[in-house]
Amino acid sequence: MEVFSADQVMAMHQTSLRTLEELGMKVLLPEAIKIYRKGGARVVDDMVYIGRDMVRTALTTAPKSIQGRAGERAKDLSFELGRMIFQPGAGAPHATDLTRGRRPGSAADYIEYTKLNQYFDVLQMLSPSVEPQDVGTNLRHYFTTEAQLTLSDKFPFVFSRGTPQVMDCFEMLRDFRGVSDVEFATNPHCYTVINTNSPRTLDIAMAQGLIDFAKHGQMSIVTPFTLMGAMAPITVAGAVTLSHAEALAAIVLVQLVKPGAPICYGTFTSNVDMKSGAPAFGTPAHFQASLAAGQMARMTGLPWRSAAGSASNMNDVQAANENQLGLWGCLMAGATVIIHAAGWLEGGLSVSYEKIITDVEVLNMIAELCVGKQANADEIGFENALSRVGPSGHFFASPQTMERYSTEFYEPIVHDYANFGTWTEKGSKDASTRATGVWQEIIGKDTSVKVDGDKVAALQDFIAKRTAQGGAPPES
């Protein structure tokens, strides 16, 4: 689905190129400035002016298909236009549920979140979920990497919080997967999300992350976080033009470091509430910005990331409305990766356990829609259905129904289709209350994945050794 005409999209692209040439990007990492300058950019102090020929070359070398390696080969991912991958809500400082309330994210929350992510097939990649704030920042990357590797076999996430932490994570991943340096760099075994600081700033940690991941062949998802009327122009066209320019600047840096390094185009553009200045999600402007970003991404040919999400403070009808409208914007835009597809509240300040469940219900139904239907003789059913039931009869007992009654329709995990009387007899529980029971049951199950005991021991030895050495504080 498109929101702008082809000539309007081209005008936005040309304006993005002009922005990079004439206005430039502020780059705070000296190493990145040197790379840009060597690649042909004009540099004045910390301002980098990128020519359109540099952009053209970068879009030529950036891969249009990226093969992400998970712990289980069947869960490897292909990142390319036309694919659709869901990732749950990510990066929240708080966790919340109806049983324990809203709280700072903890190691226990991170573990439970990882188990929920692993449990649902419709969530195909791991996310940074909640911050385990009870683990020191110099040791947190050890904890999160160990949890992802031992509790899940899906495509993992690594934060870009300085080279020492990133190198630790790469070493843990490489050794746990049992691959050589060459194999590790051939296809990405993890990914990171790089946020530019809009407008037109690339800070030290994010620039370093782009360089580190490019050097080692791991995947970056570059995501300008532009809010219309605040860090970006108030119009959809203006905000997406700025976002496009910033994404192109990051793509250029990655390709200068290593031509062919895997990188996904990304965007997260919505509006602010002009009464309070607070971020708003799942709005018409958010939907339209996703459609526009899809048009820009298809122009580049790169796999791309968009996002759903909600500004609601609890898992209520506002949260459902916002997440679903944002989600459908991503779907209609043809996004490759849809981040914050489940569980995200308060504009990213918390992840709700109940919302993970109620959002996964919607994702499951979307997956069912994508499977499609057949219409051969057995499905049409003249012999086994239509001819077996007379006028004013019913099909409950027809051969076709008896063969398919337990498999034909999607079976919900939290929705309740019982009538009012039956629902009342069962306690009149609303969807959020039922969702509490669902996540508690999952957390209580043994959801462990098959892991090599020797590799787990080696991983823990590495972590113990690095912890004794003081770990690796994040760099800013």
C-alpha cells in the first residue's frame, strides 16, 4: 500500500540526498569521521557531508538478502523484501503484569520474557526485551547473552554499548555455536539496533556499533527514531525524508567499513501529542509514516524494519487499538522485520506480560491469514458436504466437518468464544485476566532447549573469568 505517488517519493529521496550533501550529519566518533573522509565525504570539524555518489555505491554493495543464523537451523531467518518477521517489544526499563505490578526490569523478568519469546513460534527472533537492572552494567551483557543462548534457539540480539562488550558477546556466540571466525563472519549470528539521534546526529556508541558489526559481518538494523513535531518535521513527508537521510548515512558508513556487510534499512516514525509533547503510537500519522517508509525502503531494495507499539499505560482497549493499527501499517507497508509487535506499553517504558499474550493472539491470526486456503474438490466439498445435507439441514455431522473439525479453524490462546452464560459461570474473566493465566502456565513449563553441556560449561567459565577481571563497562 502506498501513501505517496512515485514522483513524490523520488522528491523525498532527492531531498534526503540534498540534506546529506548540503546540511550534513553530525558524527561524534573520530574513527567514523576518518572512515567517511577516506570514502570521499567532505568533513568540517564533526560535520560530515556525504555525496550522492557515496550513497549510490553503498546501496549497490549492501546485500538485498541476509541469512541470519539461529541456534537451530530450522529457525534461521531470511531478511529480504517480501519476508515478514515478528519481534516482541524491546528495550523497556520496566516490566508489568497484573500479579506483581509495574517494576524496574530485573534478571528474573528477562529470563521469563525470553521463555515467552521462545515459546511462541510466531515470534521469530529474540529482542532486548527488558533491562535487567539488578545486574551491573559491566556484567549485563554476559547475563543477557547466556540467557539467550541457553533458553532459546532463535536469532539473538546484542546491544552496541562499546567495543569491549560487543567483542565479548561475539566471542561467546562464536564459541557456543562452535563456528570458526570465518564461518561467524560469513552469515550473521546476531543483530543489533542502531538508533541515530535525530535530527542528523550519529553519536559515539551508535557509530562504533555500526563499525564493529560491519567489521565482523554481523547485522545492524539502522533505525532513526523520528517523532513528527519534535525531533523531525511535523509532516509525514518531512519526517520520513529526514529519517531516510539518516538511514542512508548509516548505510554508507557500514559499506565503507566493509562492502557487502549486512545492514537493514529501518524507520520508526510517529507523531507526538501536541498538547503534552508525549510520543504517540498507533495513530493515523504513524500508519502513514510506515507506508511512506516502505516506499523508501523498496527504492533501496534492502530488507527493512518498522514497528508497532502503544502509548497506553495499561493493557486496555487503547493499547489494543494502537498496537493493531501500528501493526497493520507495517503489514501494508511490506516491512521485513516488525519490532515491538507484542507487549510494548507506555511508548516503550514497559513491557506487559498480559499484552505479550493478547498481541501474540493477533500475530497468530495474521500468520493464519498468510497461510492461505485451497479450493480443490475436497475443500469445495460437493461429495463430502454439499450433497450430504438437505435443505434446512446442518453440516455439523457431514464427513467433511468430521474430518476437519479439530484442525480447520485457528484455536485461540486467550480469546473466549463462549456465550455470556458460560463465560459468567467461568468467572466473568476479561482478556487480560485470562492472559495472566496463559503466561503463568508457560513460565511454569519446562521450555528448555537442547544445549551442549560442555559448551554451557565453557560459556560459564568465560563469564566467570571476565567477571573476575571486572567485566566490560559500557562506553558512551
